[in-house]
Amino acid sequence: MADVEVTMTMEEKVRLRVTPGPTPAGHPGQIDGAVQFTVTAGDCTIEPAMMDDGVTVDPLACWVVSGPTAGDSAVLAEADADMGAGVVNIMATALVHVNHPMAASLGMTAEAPVLK
């Protein structure tokens, strides 16, 4: 079961952000380095997400960009919870449903009248 599930169209992208959970004592959790985001199934792709300054890459977030076809994609986020020299991977998953975009309205035009 995915940690988060989101639905979008083939014309959209969605920002995913991870938040390290608390320590066993309830203190704010930390991770060592940036989160690694990977598409493990489906047509979506990953793009870096920028911080508010527009220059720095956000180490805790990414954009999931819809692919060329409708369907589901799975995204894996991995981070190192060991703040020392070792590596202890923690993971979270997202299930991304991509649908065909729907028309927002129906337009109508009239041609010039013709004789019966």
C-alpha cells in the first residue's frame, strides 16, 4: 500500500515532498543528504523541485510529471536515516494515477446561412 496516492491528468505534474518522521522519543526526524526519488513502474518521470528562491534544488521534494499515456505509476522515495558514516535507508511510496484530460467546455459556431 502506498504512503500517498494522487490523481492527475496527462497535462499535469504534481510535487511530492517527504517529511522525516519523528524519532522514537518524539523529536523531529532528520535525514542525511537528499532524498532519492525513482519511478519504479509506469510512464511518469521525475524532475527536481526548486526551493522558493528558484535557484536551489529542494532536497526533500520532486515533481512527478505525467507520461504520454494514461495509467498508474509508482514512485519510491529513499533517504538515509543514519546521520553518521553508515547508511540506514528509509522509504516511502506514492501511487500516481494518470488520466486522460477532459474537455472543460463545449464550443459552438454557426456557419453562414445557405438556401434550402
